[in-house]
Amino acid sequence: MSKITKIEPQVKNKDRVNIYLDGEFKLGCSLELAMLNHLKNDVEISDEQLEQLVFENEKTQALNKAVTLLGKNLKTRRQMRTYLNDKGYSKTIVDYVLEKLSEYNYINDINYAKIYIRSVKNKYGKVKIIANLRQKGVSDKDIDEVMQEFESDTDSIMALAQKYMKNKEVNQDNIAKLYRHLLSKGFGYDEVNSVVREIKEKLC
């Protein structure tokens, strides 16, 4: 058993406190957590209670970090797991945070995929979009669902082609490079053939 010898507010965050056991600093936690566990000076705490307190504190910290990160950029489930793993949290805590984030709908891979598609549909074709979503951790099942209604915008492909060919001579070499450029953006062969054919007709 250890005895709480001091509980003091943190200087930079009055909503958190520092807890000292037997005269030595042991951990910082939220004031709410300290109150819920009835922590105060001269109270004795067992090793099991301390272990549970540390666990609850880490859960709160991990969840707060995850929410802060999501406030800056949306993440897939896999990306968030990687982030929390890199922060050194245990699998139990990571699983807890992911469950809570899913419960609050802060993490939703289908919504993530829909937003991602809207942001890049004028730059990439279906092949590249699918590859990028897989790389970000979106499952094939979710990808299939969000890609059902996706169609490449011919105007966007044409705009990319015209931008690439700006100030370039229309010759066999540059047309071949344009063809490879558009394919590298993930557009299909039929789409690329159609646009390249039209570009040749316009510029020749």
C-alpha cells in the first residue's frame, strides 16, 4: 500500500492534477478522474488501485490525443491505430479508443473514402483512387461500396491533358508521354485513348 501525500493542480492545466505517493511524484491525471476515485491526501492506495488508475488515465490521454488529431485531419481506422501504436499505447488502450471513436462516428472509413474521392476526383482516375484508399487502410468491401457510383470526369481528364501538353509540340513522342502521364494518374485505357485522340485532333 502507498499513501497519497500530496495532490496539486498542474501549473499549465488546472483541470489536471499531480499525485504524489509517499512523498514522490507518481502520475498526472485529470481532476475528474481523481475525484471519481475519491483521491485525497492521506488516503492509502493499493498497487491494484494504482494500476487501474494509471490505465484509466492512459485511456483518457489516448482518446484526447486521437480527437485532437482528428480535429486536424480525418483518419482511417488503420491510420489511427498506427498513430496510437507509435505513441506507445498498449493494444487494450488502442482498441478502447478505436471503439469509442467509432461509437461517436469520429472514425468511419466509408465517410473517409467518400470525402477523399471528392477531393481528388479531378486529379486521379479510379485505379489510382482505389490504390490510395487501400494504402490508407480502407477495406476492399468499403471501397467497393463507395466506388459503385464513381465515374471519371472526362472534362477533368481533358483539362489535365491540355495542361500537360501546354507549350509542347504535338508529335509522337509527346503524345506517348501524355498517354503514360494520364495512365499514371489512374485513368482507364479507354478513357485515356478517347482523350488523347481528341487532343491530337484539336492540336494537329
